[in-house]
Amino acid sequence: MASPRTLRVALCQIDTIVGAIDYNTELVLESLRVAEAAHCDVAVFPELTIPGYPPEDLVHKPRFVADNVAALGRIASATSTTAAVVGFVEPGEGSTRGSGFPTIHNSAAICANGEIVGTYRKHELPNYQVFDEKRYFTPGTGMPLWSINGVTVAITICEDLWIDGGPVNQAGDAGAQFILNMNASPYYQGKPAAREEMIRRRVAETGVP
């Protein structure tokens, strides 16, 4: 019997600064070099890595969104054998929201071998406590899968993980063998334990790590 495939994951918990695209990009490139030196298969960065979280009204500036896309291209060109999962503001397909602003998405880009392989758009946009994402972003609907070191991988973003029967369950149903979740979730007392318990439920529901 063939040995099961393994996935060596670098959890790159960099301390991004909202609006500091160049600074955040340099943090990504530095961490990516470390991950590649450690022979990791994939390096996962925080939600909205490039613009910082939460970028709020900065996303209404076309130049800011364009600069964040250009920075993603720079990161993608620096990848080789270690895939990078990087958060960014993704422009939509030219339609506009009710506010009149261009459609944008809270997205994750999967980059490898010098290219942007694809993107995942966050489905569940929180709008409570410190969150105000429905004001800015349009939710995604697709559940793309990627092969990393022979493992079928799905990407989800923050709130996607917290919804019962939500995107994580959809990823399991779609055939994912491993689910990566990037987030910029704020800390509060007792949250790590609550988060672990919630993740245990998702693993039990999907059968997928």
C-alpha cells in the first residue's frame, strides 16, 4: 500500500499594518524564504495579508486596490516549490454594488512556481462587533480545490470556519482532503479554547483535517 501523502504547512503569523502594502509585502517575502528553506509545501498568511486587516475605506481608493494587486504579482513571482496562500482585495468583474463602488472581494490567492494559480473568495462576511465586511465586500460562491504535494486542498477564510453547515462543510463535500483557513480574527479571553472546540466539530463533521 502506498504511503499517505503529507503536507508540510508553514503558519506565517506576520504582524501586518493596515495600509502599509510595501511593508506587508516584505514581511510575506521574508517569511516565504524561511518556509522554502524549511522545505514546506505551503505557507499560509493572515486574512487580507497585503492591505492589512481591516482596510475599511481604503478599499474605496482605486489606486490602493491596484497597488495591492501589483504587490500580489510581486509575491507570486517570488514563489517556487512552496505554495503561498496570501490574502488580498480582489477586484470583481466590473459590476457595481448598490453603493456605486466597484465590486471587490475578500480573497485568498494561491501562488506557486512564479504564478497566481487561482483565488478563493470569502463566502461569509461578518457584520457584528468589530466587523463591517458587508459594507465593502461581495461574497464569493465557488469552492475551488488545488493539489499541493498530491493532497487535494481547499482554502477558506475566517468566518467561513464558524458557520454550521457552511463553506468548510462544502469543501469536505467537494472532495477536499485538507482544509486551510486563513484569518485575522481578533483575540478575546477564552477564544483559543472556543476556537479549538469549534474546529474539532468541523473535523468531526467533514472527516477532513
